[in-house]
Amino acid sequence: MRRAFAAAAHETGLEQIVGLSQWLAGPNHPALMSRQLWLIDRMFAALPSIAHTVINPGFFADSPYMEMMPFAAHLGVFPLPVAGESRNAPPSVADIARVAVAALVDPARHAGKSYRPTGPKLLSVTEMVAIISRVVGHNVRHVKSPLWMFYKAAKAEGNESILLSGLKHYFQDHNRGAFAVGAPNDTIRELTGKDAEDFETVARRHAALPQSRQSFRVRLAVFARFIVVPILPGFDPVAYERAQEQPVPLTPHLALDDAAWKASHGVEASFTVDTTPKEAHA
């Protein structure tokens, strides 16, 4: 489909493409989606006479974090399969959209550029949960849910298989600190003239949505949704990728294990990540 779009863009004289890519995208990443996004970025960049701008955020504040808001608001749990101390500076989808608009209204200025919008502050998952607790008015506990269960819930929510197949690797990247690299930054302010929304602002917006508002009926619905997850159909990422028959790198690497990714993202070659559990340092 994207090859068809590229051909149509060239034939119709399209002037500009602003593409939503991914911070982790690279030719050696174990996730099929990340490899495809890296390839698409280069395919669009090679189109003659078309201004091309890449927007490559990490995990958004709205997804996956705020997708857990109904469980936090009604059940006091935040089920996300990442380590509590791993950090990110997640941007809001509204800010990502504003960056895209800024690039679209000035093609010449932004042609050939790559922008990574972030939120204003690096936060651990534990700190995010503390903010959510303040927003919903009661204590919320981070539960590092099993990946197989997260697959079931994400599949039930309608997430595409190509995204699901990469989640295992994205959560590993999160734990290893890939989203903390180069964050926070001033991209949103520099391109839009406004400060990035902070995590609490995004959390309050999601807490005000109908599925997170306090009522017996909604709480019962969220509880039913929560307890039914274990019996939902699962997802096998290995079987999915095998069925795609896509080429795979000889030596796939997570972002911070990939020298080429680190070089292209401004990470020093000597950069290492401490993956030792926090309690082991005590």
C-alpha cells in the first residue's frame, strides 16, 4: 500500500509528505513494524521533488499509558508489562499533531528533517502512576502484567497484529532505557511556539472521559472487562511474523544494542544501560 502511495505521490506531483514514524525504527530491530517504518522513511525520502519530514516519537502519553486509565480510575491498578523504574517523556497525541501541522505549513523549512517530539519531563512508570493516583483521587498500583495477558487485552481492543507482534520488543526497549535517550527536548516548543503538555494534563483529560468517570454502571463494566481478559483469544507474535514471510536481519538487535541505531540517534558508542533490578543494588 505504501509503495502504491509513493508511486501516486510522484505521478500526481505531491509537494510534501509528513510521515509518522517511530523512535525505535531501524533495519536491525527485531520488530517487523520497526523495520518496515525505517524502510518507508527511506522510500519517501528518495522521492524526487517532494519535501519529506519524519516525525518519530516514542510511546505516546495517550498510548499505551492512558489506555490503562479506566482500570486505574475504577480498580486502582495500572497493568502495564514494563519495569516501574523505566523512564520515558511521553508526548500527547495533540502535541504530535501540532508538530505535524507546523511541518505541513512550511515545507521548505522542514524538508529533510526528522523530529522527535517528547513531553516536558522524564518520568518513571512509578512516577506516572503517582500522578494518575492524584488525578483520580485514590491510590493506584502498578501491576507488571504478564505479556500473554496484555496481548489478549490489546487484541480485544482492536490493535493491529503488526503492532502486537512488536510489543514484546518495545517493552524490552522501554525497560532498557531507549525512550529516555534524547528526552526531554524542546521540539514541540520550537515548532509550535507552545510548551509540551505535561503528563498530568493528559491524565486529567483521559480521566474526564466517560469510561473513566465514577459510576456504578461504568465500574461494573470495567471490572467485567478486566476479569474476562484471561479467557479471551491470545496472540502468537512468532506465528504472525512467520506467516508474513518478511526478510529478517541476520542479527536482530534492540535499539540500544544496535551500533547503527545509536550512531543515527546521537547515542555515544560507550553508552550502556543498567538493567539490574533496583532491589539488587540495595
